[in-house]
Amino acid sequence: MLQQTQVATVIDYYNRWMQKWPTLQTLAQASLEEVNELWAGLGYYSRGKRLQEAARKVVSELAGRMPRTAEDLQKLLPGVGRYTAGAIASISYGQATGVVDGNVIRVLCRLRCIGADSSSPAIIDRLWDMANALVDRSRPGDFNQALMELGATVCVPKAPLCGECPVKQHCRARCRVEKELAFASQKLFGKSVPEPDVEDCGVGGCTLCPPATDPWDSSLGVTNFPRKAAKKQPRVMRTATSVLERRGCHGALEYLIVQRPSSGLLAGLWEFPSLPLSQGLQEEKQREVLADHLQAWTGRPVAARDLRFIGEVVHIFSHIHQTYVVYSLSLDEDVTLDPASSPSCWVTEEEFHASAVSTAMKKVLKACEKQRGKESSPGKGSKRKRGAKRQEAGGTCAGTQLSLRAFLQPPTAL
């Protein structure tokens, strides 16, 4: 759960997970639907699926015994990579092996003044070599957790607490900052400035040093490290999504949700009927293609004009900028769903939130409810403006300042 997700977010999910599945055996017996329901909202849903696959493999193929070395963990269990294997082996089984996650990368790059692209495979391999060399042989689990905690609480991405750092005397990035300040002071007072060391300027051909063409930003200090390649722009996608509504047998509003394929983005989760849109598709054409899609689902004609436009909902995945173009459609009669299509069901709002639905779909439903609330509330013109009062006898409008003569006149008898 902690892969790509912060501890504060994970805690509640972890506690609920352990309460429901306290052992590998109970997790192995769960359905993927149950796993997705509990994981919903945590993101990176393939993690939950692979975690259950690993539990099933341990129970069915490894006689219920977990692999105990980083090498076997990575080789035998689906979804277990180098970092997870190192963390489990060192913390749970005491193997003297290092770990490298985002926090450790940041700490090591600053400690060693590594200015090369920290996301490149060659640099990642060097960082693993360093982590394996540094790990305490007698307490590897404690050491690795301490190193990750150092990056999470002290050597943070922005505004690191260098003064409180227990290894600041070993930090080459901090030493570099001090040298840069000294050079700047000498220049300010007109003193001659010595040439920087080879390890400081990147001209020695070292693959770990900052490139000579990459200038030092004095305003960043130690946060010049680690350096990363420019992020790839996320893929832009547009999807037409329809919220189909009906009144259930007890009068409660129900929504149609369908299950996504078992592989790919948001695998196995439930969503409102949706259809990817081609870029540049006009709004009228969007309605038509969505109406055709819904007709295939419901087995009855759906007129494009009956689709009510709700708005656009934007959701950012790690690599996708997704825009949901949301429509709603109220159905007055019972609908027989095509059994050849993906699994589908009608759910109440409460059942919807308890189902394995993504955060994006919750945002879609919230947009529909917000629009419904606007339409059911009184119009703006039905309320009197603040401070407006009926016109008084004599034609004087309340709020208009009277002349002194009119104010001093005695009131007229009624």
C-alpha cells in the first residue's frame, strides 16, 4: 500500500484490510471484487490484485510459507519488485539488504552530491549498490526504516531541515552549498575565486556529477539534488459517461453501473457506462455516439436529445489527463440489460459508495447531484433582495435619505 502512496493516506486502509483479512489464508479466499471494494480510493488498483495473487500463490504453491530472501520474494511472488522484496526481507526476516525508494533516492543523492538524472536505470543501479553497502548488518530492518524516515521527515523534497539532520556532517550537498556561499562572498568583496574541484563542476567525466551544462541554482541550495529528467506530459483523454437513473421498487433513486475489463486501467472496478471519445469530436456527435452505446446496453432506442448534459469532470491519473463528459438519462420503465455485455447492476447511492468504484466515478456522481440540487432549488428571482422593502405611503422608498424638512414634519394622521 505504501508504494506511491503516503503513510497518512494508507493507515485507515491498512487497518480495515488487516481487520478483514488478518492472514494470507483469509486473503487468498477473498474475491477480487471484495479486494477492489476495500482498495477503492487508494489508487494504483493493480497493487491490490497482485497482493491477492501473491497470497493465493503462497497458500496453494508454497505450502503457506513466505519466501524469506529478497531474491526469492522478487522471483516467486507476482507484483513484488526490488524495493518491496528488499523491505520485506530486511524488516521481516533480517536479511542484510538495502532498499531504494523515493525517500532513499533523495537522501543518497544529497549525501553524495549526485547530480545525474536519478531516474535513469544506470543511476538507480548505483544507488542500490550504495544502499546495499550502507545497510547495517546487525539491524538491517531498523536501518532501512530509519533511512526512509529520514527522507520522509527531515530530508524532504522542499525546505529540508538540514540543521536537524543527524548525518549533516557527511552531506556533500550541504558542503557544496557552503562552498557556493563562500565563492559568492569572495566575489562580492573582489577577492580572487579559486577554481572549483573536479567533483564540484562535472567536467571530469563522472556519470554521477551534475552535467557541466546544467547550472547550479543558488536559490535552491541542497534541493538542487536529486535532479530528474523532465516529466513526460500526461496523455490527454476524453470519455463520454452516462449516469442512468431510475426509481427502484421502494422509490429510491438507483444508478446503473458496469464492470470494467479485468486488465488495464482500473481493472475490475465498476463505473457508469462510458465510451472513449475521439479528440475534436463535436458535442452533437458526442451525444449520438453515446446514445448508440447506451442503446446496445439497454436494448431499447435512446434518443441523443434525451441525454442531459451535466458538465465535465477532470481527473488526473499518474499518466493520463482524463476528462469525463458527463450526461444523465432518466428511465421511466424497467430495462433489460444485454447479458452479452459486461457485468452490470442497479445500485442505490449508498450501495454505489460501498462498491468498488474509482474516485473519478465518485466525482462524476457528485457533479450529477450538484446539478440536481441546482435545478430543485428556487430561482434567483424568487427571493427579495437584501434591504428591499415595500414602498411607504407618500411615495418615499425605504432606504432613500429624507430631507431635513421632511424629517422634522409631524406624521400625518391616518
